Amino acid sequence: MKLQITLTSIFISLFFNNVYAISPNAADCNKAFEHEDVAAATTAAKKALDIDKTDRDALICQGRLLSVKDDLNGALAAFKAANEFSTDAFDKAVITLVTAHAYKTAKQFPQAISSYQQTIELAQAAKHQGFERMSLVAIGDIYFQDKQYTQALEFFISANKLDANDNERGESYERVALTYHELNQHTLALESQLKAYFMHEKAGTLDQYAHSSIELGRYYTIEKNYASAERILNKIINFAKKQGGAYFEAKGSIVLAQLKVAMGDTSSAKDLIEHAKLIAKNTNDQILDEEINKETQQLLDKN
């Protein structure tokens, strides 16, 4: 089984392992969970609870394991047991956060939103903006996936105000940009994506920088700022080539192809599409190949 590790889960694990004086077996459970080793995590949780049935951190880890195994009732029972040993607002915020995530994993979205909102209240009482921000983002994600973009935007903007560093700001600006895009507010999408690009250029990973560059090129194209779009897309394609980033070279080439079509240069567009498809073939990347087909089907149909 491949665990769906989220930023929320990673944050909680890091907090437990580095701040809490937790039992060795509970710490092992968290570490194994992070490394997607279900068997080792399950064994560690059992060892911890065999020693001490009131081991709060082991109960939380056990609940998270049960959640990714699609045992929502088991997960909720473990979290409820852990909550009995939660003494303050921060401890209770941890419980409501992992509970919310379990509901979200099970696609029980109203319950997830309710638990995330409880987390926000507890995080505010505990003065812990990290949990508050994560909950706002998670609620926004639920609304976004349900195509309730206006509601999603409200939560993404609220989360943006709590960003603690440039990396988080880059992530927030990108969420806001995509949501504006879905709302057909393309000028605002471009403005937010430009902010995301500058944040990721300064503080992001290479993948974040490449992705933000490609999306910036996409939004420039939509706004008919073709010179800026071509400049940023050629820049990231060349960067990806030098860095060995075949995936982003292909993705950048596809958006550049869309730009070429908008400019009336269908010949160059077809060459770029074939180049991207060749990259997918040479890297045996079926997912990339599917993404290329999805993004270019209409272009090919038109021409």
C-alpha cells in the first residue's frame, strides 16, 4: 500500500519527533509512517500500546495508519482515545486536525470541514498559526475539488495571510492564481502567479520554480502577453534541459505549443508537441504522455 502522506501529516510527525518527549516506539511509528512503511509503523504502534495503552502519540499514529487503510471507524476510535489524554488547546488541535484529515481521506467532506473548523478555533486559542493555516488550506482544497471556487478562494486568501515564509507564500499565491483562473478572472490569476514565481525563484525547490514558471507562461498566454509568455517558457525549457528535468521540459514545451497556436504558428506548435511526446516515450512516463494528450488534443483537432 502506498501511503498518501500530506504536508499536514509530515508536519505533525516532525513536531512529535523533535519537540515531544514521546516513547521510542511511538517515534518509530511516526518515522515509519513518513517512509510509507505500513508494516513497520503498525508493529511500532502495537509495541508502544502493549507497553502503555495510554500512549497518546502511539494512539494518534495508530489512527493515522487505520485511516490510510480505509478504516475510518478504527481511526476515529483511536483519535477519541488519544483525546482523553489531551490536556490543552494545542493537544486537542492535533486531534481535531488528524480527525479532519481522516474524514477527508474517507471523502466525508462535511465532517472534514467541521473538524478543520474546530482545529482553527483550537489553534487560535493555542496561538499556533501553523495548524490554523493548514486547516484553512485543507478546507479550501475541499471546496476547490468540488468546484466551489468562490468559497475556496476565501479560504486560500485567509491562509495566505498566515504564511510564515517565502516558500509558503509561493504555495499560497499559486493556489490563489489557479482559483482565479477557474473563476475566469485571468488578470488576477496572472498577478498572483507572478508573485508565486518570484517566491519560488527565491525560496522554492527546483520543481516548484519550474512549475510556477510554466503556469506563469500559461497565464501570460491567456492574457495575450505573448512576448512575456515566450520569454519565460523558453527560459524554463532551457533550464530544465540543463538540470536534466525532462518532465518540465516536456510540460513547458506543451504550453509553448499552445502559445505558438495562439500566435498562428501551427508548424512550430506541432514540432513542440512531437518533442514533448518523444520525451515521454524516452523516459517511459505514461502519466506525462497522458497529460500531453489531454493538453494537446484540441490543438491537434483544430489543426
